[in-house]
Amino acid sequence: MSCVGTPANLDLGQRFPNRHVGSTREPYTYRAEWYLRPIDFTNAFIQFRMVNADTGATKLPGGVGSGDINGNLVYLPVAVDVNEAGIFRCQFTATYGGAVYVSPWLQARILRNVEVPPPVPPPPPVP
């Protein structure tokens, strides 16, 4: 089995919805289940990390997130987390009761903002 392509065009499987540079309103969310039942993360310590898929550089080594009884792992990014465009591999780690849960790698695509050019002014009147 072989892989053809660069990290920028490979599909890493599960992914978050695309977002734009600087977009901090939508959290990164992942739902974890064990035998079709949600894992209770209410008292867990949640970490979120991001790695650039092209360069392998760590963008975020361990942001603190939250979890709930329905198996949802959530991380709300700050501006420095989403300040560059690219494809990132993301992963949640939950530590609770002596156990550690590590999510699969999730793909996050951050798109650069497209500047909208100003409207073209009308031509001057002809005398």
C-alpha cells in the first residue's frame, strides 16, 4: 500500500468544518463513544493539540478544553491558534480517573481570508 500526495492534499479522515484565519467563534468539537455509548468526561482534564500537516511543526502543544457527560470534547481556540492558513492535524487527550483517552487525528483546515476589492467607481461624466 502506498500513499501518493503531499500532506496538504491527503485526506486525514475525520475533520472539523473549515474555518477562516482569525475565526474563534466556533469551537473544535469531537464526540467520543465506547461501544456506541458516550464516554463521561465531566471530571476529565482535556488537552487539545494542533500540528501543521505540511511542516510537522507543533502549532498548539496543549490547549485546555472541556468535556461533558455526553462524550463531547470541546476546545475554543484563541486568536493565536488560528492566525495562519493551512491544514492541521488535531487531537484531544482526556485524562480522568487514572485513565487516558486519546482521540484519533482530526483534520482542521484554516482558510486564508479573501479580501473583497472595493467597487469600481462609475466613469466621470463626459462634458
